[in-house]
Amino acid sequence: MKKLFGIILCFVAFSSASMIGLDALGEEQTLGGMASMAGRGYAGSAKTGEAEGISLMNPARIAFDTKVVFNVNFLMEFLSIEHSNTYYSTNSITIPSFNLSFPMGNYGALGLSLWQRYSSTLDVEADDSSSVINAKMKYQSSVYEVVPSYAVRVPYLRNFSLGGSAHFVMGNTERSLSLGPDNSGVSKKDYWATNNSKITDYVDGTWEVKNHPAYYSFALQYRGRQSSYYFSYTTPHTLENKLNYNFRFSEIDTLAPTKYTREIDVPMTLATGMNFRFKKRNNVMLDLQWRSWDDDVENIGRSFDMDQFTDTQNDILLAAGFQRDGSPLFYDKYWDRITYRCGGWYKGWYVENAHELGGSIGAGFPLGHKGTTVDLAIQGGKRFVDDGHSWEETFIGLRLGLMGIGNWGSTAR
């Protein structure tokens, strides 16, 4: 695998998201990728209020909403990748999530989210006639979740709420790998594939949860006068990636495909967080999310001497943030109605020795007097794998979110 990437990185064309975990699950979109959360360093799942909406780690939060909230998010990320003292730059554009929540008074609240949980994106081409290099690699994998939620405030203990959500998994995987006449970067047993014919190893497949329609999250929220807390538990589950492997000769002839299902055991997730409010509109937030991986992740690999497994570690997200809420009064000065955010985070990936440090600033700009807000977040940081030979990634991201707040279904006065 390392020799193969040695060829691939001598490229002339390159497009990618994060390359860490590329052959495993790929990059995980943190907490649904919401622009408002990103602006405060991914902290604040315990914060309640109409401008917050759904939290994928804390489904109990929406029980305190009194208005309909919808939210859609966009992400543009720029990467600078360093490998063996060589630097490469690339970018990606995605829509990480869409969220909708609908309060029902004493009957609780319903929510629905579409969330891109994991993604792998790579499009590389190397073509150098002087060194007889001819190689192409393309990954396109997305694991999506449709997440319906329900939350209700506890009778007689109205400061508490309970919530639950079901995560229905879907998505697709595609990988193609073509090698030309050069064989210096592959094992001897794969020399046969490096003749003058263009031979492509092509894989495609789908994602689902094994033996269940979904996996589940449960949360308890407390909202006080100045502070709020939550705790959530997400069930362990096994992801099934049903794959078809085949070789294509010169894009015309195809050998009989080989079917294979890789299974990835995802452990339970524990999450907690707090929000402390002072001087009415200032908020300090801390969040912690943790998973303990017992098994390594089986790679899509299975050809050209690629690694069969990606080693794992206990993954953790530790986030801290600050938010100054905008004034709810329409006649106040516009700058005072803007919500200001900042924060930072440390993320230990599920990939062994992979770490991420980041920081962000953000703002929520109100549009009109009906509650529509444009959220903007600028984030940056570094991802690295401290195993001595992998690449490092410096990233700068721009997240844009559109949030609408309304009284759908209520009788107009």
C-alpha cells in the first residue's frame, strides 16, 4: 500500500478531501457539520433556544423549542497536504446536513435530519512517460444517515427532557484503481497487472446496518436558569458494506465479479456537555464525546498488495466554545443583533495515531424580523498521523448555514 501511494503521489491531477482513513470509513463529519456548531468549536450541544435546532448527539434538546426550525449547511474546505517534504493543495465542497424540527407543545417535539456521517473522496492521476508511470486512483464513498428524532419534557420535572433518535444508514462506495506498465511500486505477485493493457480494479457497493433497520441514540437534558447539561448514549452497531470486485481490461472486458461483505463493528458512543450562561447573552460551553474501538476496521483494499485493515484507537472529541447571543429585539442596532462565536477542539480519530487540532470563529447574521439567520464559520487546523511516515494535512474550512424559524401550523392572529 505504501509503495503504491508512492507512485500515486507523483501526480499531475489531484482532488481530495482528507486522505486519513481513506480505505477504511473515511473522514467523519463532526456533529453533523452544522455551521453554528462549527463556529464555536463544535461545542454547545447542551445549549437550548430557537436558534439551536437539532443536535445529533443530544436529541433531547428540541423538547424546549417552541417554534419550527429548519437548517441546511454547506462546507468548502481547502487542504494542504505534506508528504515526504512535498506539498500538495486541494479542495472539496459538500453539503454535510439538513435538519428540521417541529414542536408539538405538551406532546413533545419531532425532528428529522439528513447527515453525511462518513466520506472518502480522492481523484488522482499520474502520467509521466519519462519514468513510465501511469496510474489512476479514484475513491467516492458516502455513508448517509436519515435520523428521525423525538423529545419530550418530563411531566412535573419540566427542567428535564428525554429524547431518542433512530439512525437509518444508507450510501454507496466506489473505488477504481488503474496501473500502467511501471511495476516498481507493487509486489511481485501483482506484476501481471502492469503490462501494456490498461487494467482497472473496480469496486462498488452499498452501506446498511447489519441485522437491524437502524441504530439508536438516547439523551437526557437538564435546562436551568443559567446552566444546562446533557448526557447521551448511542448504541453499538455493525455497518455492512456489500461490495462487488472486478477487473476491467481496457474498459471493455470485465472478469466475473467477486462479491464480498466487509463488516465494521462501531462501538457505543458516550457524550456529555454543559452550557453556562452569564450576563443574559454570554455562553461558555464544554463538550466531550468518546468511543472505545475494540476491533480494527477492515479496508476496502483486497487487491494490489493493499493493507487489509486500518488499526484503530479510542476516539475522542473535546470541544470548548463561547457564544454571545444576538439581541432578539428587531429595533436594536444590527451589529448588536448578530450572534458572535469562537471555539476550539481536539479530535482523536478512530484511525490509530491520527489526531486533529482546530479552532474557529463564526457569526449568525439575522435577515429580516421573522427569525431567518445566515450562519458563517471559518475554521482551520491540522490533522496528522504520528507514525513517522504518513502525511500531514493543514485545513481551512468555510461553513455556511441557512436557518429559518417560524410558527408553521399555528393560527395567525
